[in-house]
Amino acid sequence: MSAALERLRRNYGVGFLRYLGRRDESSLLSAYEIGRAGLTGGVGLLDVVQVHHTVLLDALRTARPDEIEDVAEAAAAFLVEVLASFEMTNRAALARAAAPPRGDAPTSS
């Protein structure tokens, strides 16, 4: 396992538990930073999803029955923030691919 993936696993678990307890913007910002660090460290999207699944299962195992829906909703919000960097990178790549090559002057009819 890469060091970046190990950091992601550790930080995701800690960050998600913090978010569960606080549900504040600071915790969501940390989710975004976790995703950005994973992306720049070379962690793949599928790795993030697997880590999320593991962390969510751990949280659900300790949740009371009346907390399960709330934990699942919090997990979804946290995951969206973690994935924001991946989404921005993907959109930028798609925009570059759709753009005309540089140096080509538009032709007039």
C-alpha cells in the first residue's frame, strides 16, 4: 500500500468521525483537503470509494438504530466534499479535451 493511500485511510477515518460530531464547515473543509491530498498523492477514485465504504461500515457498526440514517447522510455529505477535487480535475480534463488545439486560428467562412 502506498504512503498516500495509508494517509488517506487514516485521515478519512479521523475526519469523518470529527464531522459526525460537529457537522460544521471546518470539518467539510477538512474533507475537501483530504481528497485534494489523496489526488495529488496519486490515490485513485476507486481507492477513495473503498476507504469511504470501510469507514462508513465501521461507523454504522457502532451507531444506534435511530442514528443509522443520520450517519449515512453525513457520510454522503463528507464523501461529496472528499470527491470535489476529483470532480474539478475531471471537468478540467474534459474541457481541455474539448477545446480546439492551441495555435490554430479560427477560420472565417
